[in-house]
Amino acid sequence: MTFTTTYSYSDRSIFDLKTLIESIRFIIVNFILAFIFLFLTFEEFEWEIFSSREGITDKVIDESSWNIKTLI
């Protein structure tokens, strides 16, 4: 690499306000999605435990986009 093709990154600050806001937004959105997915997982396990204890043999057809079996 010659001097004309190298880059100098000293001009841009790494911790500017736009990057900070985008990273905080990314963390919050993914936390909310993880929280929703956690409760969907708990609900699925809870239904399996409840139906096996009570002897329920009903077939549950869940065509929603949040069905955990289709997500995994």
C-alpha cells in the first residue's frame, strides 16, 4: 500500500452520538424480541407439561408467525 491509498481514521470519533443511539436502539429492540421469545418458549413448555399431566390429547394447530415450532 502506498501513502495515497491508506486511510486515516483520526478524523472521525468512534463514540459519536449517532453510533451511540443506534447501538442503544439495537440493544433495546433485541432485548424486547428476546423477552417475547422467552415467554413464547415458556408457554410452549408449560402447555406440554400441563397436557401430559392432564392426559389431554388435543391437537393444537397454530398457524401464527410466532409459533415456536416454526421459529426453531
